[in-house]
Amino acid sequence: MTPGVQLSFRNLFRRPRRTALTVFGIALAASIYIVLASLGQSQLRAIQTTVNSLQCELIVQQAGASMPQKSWLTNDHLHQLQTVAHVTRLMAATVSVARIVDSPEFLILGIGPEAPIIPGIRLIDGLPFTPGTNEAMVGIHTARSLGVEVGGDLEIRRRRFKVSGIFDSDSELLDRSMMAPLSTVQEMLHLGDRANLIFVTIDDVENQQRVRDEILRRFTDLEVSPAEGWISLHRNWQLIAKSTQKLGSLAMVLTVLVVWNVLTISVSERTREIGILRTIGWQRPRLVVLVLTEGLMMSCVGALLGIPLAYAILQITPLYESLVLAPSIPLSTIAEGVALTFLAGALGSLPALTQTVRIKPAVALRWYG
């Protein structure tokens, strides 16, 4: 360890309480960024995973709809889409959210017009619902949170459903949903014959682009997206994900301010010492490295502590009450958080660096001597 680094360590431990509070502030800022950035991206991934689990090739919605609930498709659309070449199956769906007292939110999916044959879900008890009835299939998470079993009743918006089956899937959103006949949900929500989305299965994946072009040519009021890229159509979700990340970036301002304040005070307290270092031969660049090292050391420790703190925040945050899924934290987001913390620490060091290089040895020694 070089003498300069050793001196930086000693300087930080001169005021251990102040240094500890500074590191905690940096760790808090880093953890906030990691949590918020992960939250937005995790929701997008969860939604796309849900779509992928339905194992269809194309998804049709109303042109310009910012989210599924704003999309309106009619039976006329459904009937005409059945005439498009290479289309083998259509599944219309309505999307809504419900919450029963003292339970988390869950999705309500109206599925039709036929019985739900969805490769991405696995019935673990009971049977699929019968079209045109008040039967419903319930995802395993929803069944547990509501305490319902096959054969039990579930009352939603003044309509009583009979639980015909319980399923699980590879999608947490689907596991937190209830599926019922399309016509029943349309009646419950007063939608008439309208659906939000139509999932299109085609005979051969090589015909996907051909089918998409044909639908767009025949229906100017519709948008068609490959299932794997459907999330990109919804600007609101994209905006929310970007907004949470930007909001997290604002937490880095806390790091800048904390490092700025602490190092500026530290340099002021050590003006005489810096003057002595200058008189014994220390050049300005060496002093700059000394102060910058102190800022980066605190940023490094704060960034590393911010990682477990982010996981702790997720554990105590009551996300389970809503459809906001507890995010997984990818390594890329952790790397971003650490890098931004280092950058914020360097920026916060600049005022102290400027203050350091402006100190004149003779003035410093005379003033404090």
C-alpha cells in the first residue's frame, strides 16, 4: 500500500462517526438505484414471460392502444381474422384486475370463445372451465392467497364463480390470475362483445410475417406484433420502466452531495496539514489523488454495502399486496449501480479537489501556525 493510500485511510478514520454516516448515505443511494432500476425492468420481463407462456405467434390489438385495457376488439374482428390464410387458432382475451378484501390483487382474464387450451399452463387440480358458465380456473398463488379450492366459490364484482381447476405456469403473473369464460367476464365488466387482445396461432412460423402483413393490410385499425416483441407496443409500460430507472438515478445526487460536503469539511480541517505537505515537496497532482482516493474509498464501500441493502429493502417492501412483482436483481443492474456510485463519488470530490489545489502553503502555515 502506497503512503498516499495509507494517508487516505488515516484521514477517513480521523472522524469515524462522520465517515460511517457518509458511507451509509452512499449505500442507501446505491440500494435505491438498484431497487428502482430492477423494479421497472422486472415488470417488463414478467409481462413478456407471461405472453411467451401462451405460446402463440402473433398478438393483435387496437392500433394506438397504450395498454391492453385501452384496446377494443369486437367479434367482427375475431370472425374476419379467422379467414386469414395460415391462421389455425384464435384466442380472444379481456384483461382486468381485481382485489378481494384483505387479499393481494390478481388478474382477471376472460378467455374464449372456446375452452382454454393454453400450452403454457398446467392444471394441478380439477378441470378447465366450461365456456358460457360461471366456472373459473385459478392460478396457484391466487388460490393460496384467497384460500379457495376446486369446487369452492369465488365472488367478484357481485358475480359468483365456481372454481373448476387450479393451475400453475412459468409466469408469476399467470399464477396470480383467474381465468374465466370470455362471455362471462364481458358480461361482468359490461364490455358487450369487446375483447382487449387476440392471440393468433399459425400453421408454420415461417408464415408469421406473411400473416402479419395480411392482417395489417386488411385492418387499418389494428396493430399486430410478434409475441416475443409485444411489450414494445405499450408505451406506458416502457415509460414506467424508464421513469423508475431515472428516479433511481436521482438517488445518485445524494452520493454527490454527501461526498461533496464531507470532503470539503475534511479539507478545511486539514488546511495546515496540506500546507505542510506542500512545503515538503508534495505537488498538486499528488494531493488531488489523495483527496480523490478518499472519496472513491467511501464510494466503494458504500456501493458494496448497497447491494445487500437493496435485497433487504425488497424483503421488507409489501409488494405482495399489488400486482407489482418483487423484482430479481440482475448482475447488470448491480454493475450499473456500482459504476454510477463511483461516478457520483468522483463528481462529489471535485469541489474538495478545487479547494485543495488553491491552498497556498505560506498562507496555510501562517493562518494556522
